[in-house]
Amino acid sequence: MHYSYRRCGIYFSHLLFFLLVCSSFASHANSFVDRAAWARLHSAGDASGFFKSMELYRFSDSSTEGDIAIASAAFKNDQLEFSCNYPARTYLLLRKNEKQFQEMTAHCEQLNEFLGRVPLDNVSIVFASEQSSQPASAMGHLFLRLTGTNLAGEKADFGLSFATSLNTYNVVNLAYETLLVGRKGSLQLNKYQNLITNYVDVESRNLWQADIKLTNEQKRLLQLHVWELKQAAPYYHFVRYNCATFLLRLIAAISPDYSVGTVAFLTPLDVYRYFAAKNNGIQLVHPADEWLERTFRARLTATQVSDIEAAIISGTFSSYLIKSPEAKNLNFTTTL
């Protein structure tokens, strides 16, 4: 009898020790979170209203520590919902343990469909120049180019941009919202080839590209954070939060190498030049025929211009650029 009581005592003492250890781990689990990475996500929101319009974003504490504590409590309360809605924060709470993260999010069908379809092996920023016939495009447009091999083993190439709908006849209300109070924004994901067709072939706009250097861990966090924002993007504001400032804040939230602090106003060209200066410089990846013709006309002889015009008409302009020594000698970066 005494032996049984002793065994029970030992059992309960072991159980109590186990519970104390678990309780201690739970109370200190937040200390293992990458605070610098979390703070970048958090401060991006505080600095510019990054998450103010996110219906799902419940973490509004004024400090990073408070934000982590609230997120940890929400994660503990409903891990299934939290991990599907906030994969970037789940990834950080799990201390970037990829195996645990995949196990935790295995049930998230829509999230996994997105992750499998949109790889982030390489990240670039692309500037679409102004369209001469459309004054509204005077500042140009900016989007991310996401390339890599998807889960099916196929090459994938997407463009990710931030914009707002202009489909309204109420011009006064449109101006009021975009300039003063903000208008509902959205993340738009398109196949890159479709963007080439629209910008270059249809609108005769050039596409300039600059690589964005990120570690594999940062690319993973960016991929997960994009999913969070696709569900509830912030409001679009022409001055404070346009297509350019959104992407700058997005990348700054992922990497400390791209932090610029508080700025009054940035155009897409400003942001593109910023990334180009920090990486491999300016690359003209898809020039529009009309722009190239104007550029050549200003620099070449009349005979050479005639050859170019004939090449455009015959549809052989691309091959002409490859073979033409004049084209190879032109420095297109000076025109941006």
C-alpha cells in the first residue's frame, strides 16, 4: 500500500514537473521569436497605416512586444485559423522552423495552392514608364516580378502590384478618396507575359527592371506576407500610399537593407531608382517600339532611321536590335 502511494507520489511529482516546464516554456516562448523581423512587420504598419484597413489584423498594440503577445494568444486560442490567415507571423512564432510550419499549415488549402503556384526564387522590381497618350500615367507604374519553379516543376513568372479600382463615373468622389481619405486597394497578381503585352505592345510603355537582393529566408517571409496582404490590402492613397510606396514598405518590412524611414512623397520612378542604386543598376528589359524609334531617330542618320522604320513595319524590329551595332552602342539608361 505504501509502495503504491510512493509510486503515485513519484508519478504526480513528475507530472507536476512536466506541467511546470511546459508552463515555463509557454510563458517564455515569445523570447525565441525573431524580434527584429517581427518589429519590421509591426513598424511598417505603425509608420504608414500599413495594416489599418486589414479586417483580419487584430494586433493593434503600440509596441512590438505587445503585438507578439497578442499574436501568441490568438495563435494559442485557434492555431488552425491563425496559421491560415497569418502565415508570416506563424512562421516567426514557430521560429522559422520550416518542418513545423508545413505541418501547421498543411490544412490551409488556399494558402498552399498560392505557395505552390507562385514561387519566389527571384524577386525584381519593374518600372513601367509613362504612356505618351495618357496623362494619367505620367508617374509611371511599379510592380514586383516574381519568378521561379513552382510545385509542379514548371517555370513561373508573375507580376505583383498594388492598385485601386478606377471603375466609377463619380470623378469627384474618386478624386476625394484617392487624394484625401483613401480608397480600397488590392494586390493584383498577373502573369508577367500578360503585363508585357499590355504595357509594351498595347500601351507602348517601356519596362525597366532592377533585381532585389533577399536571402532565402526573407523570400520565404515575403511570400507568406504577400498572402496575408492579398486577403485584406491597405487603402490606396495617391500621395501617401501609391503603387510605389506600398512596394517599398513591403520590401522594407522584410529586409532591413531597404529601410528608408518616413518620406513625404515618392513616385514610382523614385522608388525604382532607389532599388536600382542598391542592386545591379538599371536594366531595360522590354522597350516599346515607338520609344526605340524616337530614341534612334535622335541619334542616328536618316538612312539608319529609315532602316528602323522598315524593320518596325515588317515586324522584324527585335531581330534588328540584336544584329544592329548602333543599338548595341546606345546607352538606354541615360533616358530614364
